[in-house]
Amino acid sequence: MIKLIPVQNWVPSLSGPLIIAGPCGAESYQQIMITAQLIKATGKAHILRAGIWKPRTRPGSFEGKGEQALSWLAEAGRKTGLLTAVEVGNSYHVEKALKAGIDVLWLGARTTVNPFYVQEIAKALIGTDVPVMVKNPVSPDLQLWIGALERLNKAGIGKLLAVHRGFTSLTSSSLRNAPHWEIVIELKRQLPDVAVICDVSHISGKQEFIPAIAQHALDLDLQGLMIETHYHPEEALSDSQQQITPRQFNELIEKLNVRKSKSDDIVFKTTIEELRNHIDSIDHELLQLLAGRFRLVQRIGEFKNSSNVTLLQLKRWTEMLEDRVKQGKTEELDEVFVTRLFEFIHNESLRLQNQILNSDHDAEQPLLSKYEQQNNSKS
């Protein structure tokens, strides 16, 4: 059980989403001071962020100004009244950031992915009261993310936030990182007391996607946004395409629709309860139908086994999928959704039949459903 101090208790005057803004990296004293003053002038940010040590994929890229930039950020915080935040990747970073008076620390995706790094930082934080934000690991591994939060909490850190910055993907996409919103939702389900904010910039990768990602994050009831903001993004030494100007930042926050997480309106509550009851009934019917379908699948597996027929029947699977997608279109169901749904069902059908065809073997079954694969990854 993670024991936390609510964000409202350590961020002054927080009445809505937590908003964090600032450049990807601290590049110069002038850049930090001007950007900080312009962000402060919007009146819409609570925390000023800047990368001091930048973990880059390849050497030669801008890796931050290091320790000297901590004083720039700390001074900018004092002059604007904004809290300040930096990324730390080891105990040395923690020591220097705390000594400089930085208010908030965060663990980046490349740090969260390694429990050794997380444990080192947790040990360095014992006895402190500093808030810590934990970005998701680069890979879509929920347990690593939860584990990092738990390690810090066990070290006595009660001011914890989770930061969703998307996940590295091998497939091409218009976005920089794959959102995998379902992982964030599951994190919120398993750790309902942990506030989650969205690093909009790292998911978007480009300025034009930032508004839609920011709005979607708030619509999923995430508690805040981190937005990279630079007074001259075109001149930024790192990630220039995903940074916006303070003016664009101000316009973005103004246009966002911050919805309520619930409503006390009696008509709303009554109507939505009726609709949810209908959904519950349909879901129960779906489960009964699926159970009946899989009983038929097991009978087919028994016939395949007695006739020594292969598990996969490609022609049948291809024809079936084409038919279901076609029918789905007539019901105005999304083609990708129908395809994924029946791929999931087919994979479970193969798993059930494989148990029958290989019932004499004690070894672990080679075919696993996606549900089993996810559960195995948690152990």
C-alpha cells in the first residue's frame, strides 16, 4: 500500500490540474530567466521544469549544462515564485539538486526502467521531504512503473506523482511515443491514490499534436500536464519540434476544457445509472455467449485431436475474420476494433485447443493468450 501526501498539500493554491512548464533543457542563464518570466506572466503554471542533465541516445547531442544550470533554475524559481523541477538519474544528481534548493525531482523513463537506478535514488532521498515525479519506463511495463513508485515510497517519499510520457514503439506513428492509455488507466486502477499527470510534449513529438493529447489526458481524468515551453523553440538545442512558446502555452491552457470527474446533478446520475445497468446486462450476455463459443471450440479441438489434424486452419481463420469485419461494418463498428477483438478470441481458441492436442505433455503450453502473457509479466 502506497502512502501519499495529496498534491494539494504541497503545491500552493492548486485548485485544478497541476501545470508544469519550461524548456526541455536549461541552455543558458538568459534562456531560463526569460522563459521563466514569460511563463509566470501567463499565470497558468505551478512548476517550472528544465533538464539539467540530459540522457541522450547518442553522444554528441546536447546533454545539458549540468551543475552550473541548477543555480539558474533555482534563481528563476525565486524570482517568479514558481516551484522548480529537474530530472535526476543518480544519487549525485539528487545531492546537487537538493543542495541548490530545487523543489521537485523527477525520474526519467530511462531511469525508471532500471530498478538499480531507482533504488540508488531512493536511498539518497531517505530523510528528505522532496516531492518526486516518476515517468513511465520506456517500455510498456506497468510493473516497472509501479515498482519505482513503491521503492521511493518505502524510502519515505510521500509526495509522489506518476508522469505518463508514452512508450517507445517499433511501429511508425505520427506521435513520438505510443500513448498506450490503457496502461495509464490500469495504473490508476491499481494505485488510485497516486496522482497521474501527462507529459504531453514527449507523447506528441510535434507542436501540432499537443492540444489534442493534452485534452485527451484531461478527459481521462489525469490530474495535470507537463508541457515543454521555450521562448524561442526554433533555437532550442534539443527537442525543438515538441516545444511551444509561452504565448502558445497560454493559449493552449485557456482553450482546454477541464471537465468534472463526477456530477451531483440528479438527472445526470439517474440517467447514467440506467444506461450503465443496460451495459451490465449486455456484458453478462456477452460473457455467456463467449463461454458457449469456447465450449464449441473445445469440442472442435477434441475432433482435431482424434483425427490428428493441425491446430491452425488458416483458410477457415481468414474467411472467418473477413466475415466478422464485414458484418462489423454493417453495425458501424470500427474495422480495427473488430479485427483486434477476433484476433484475441482466436488466440484464446488456439490456446484452449492446444491444451487438448497436447494434454499428455507436462511442459508449459507454447501458446498463451494475451491475458496470460500480461499476467506472467507481472510475476
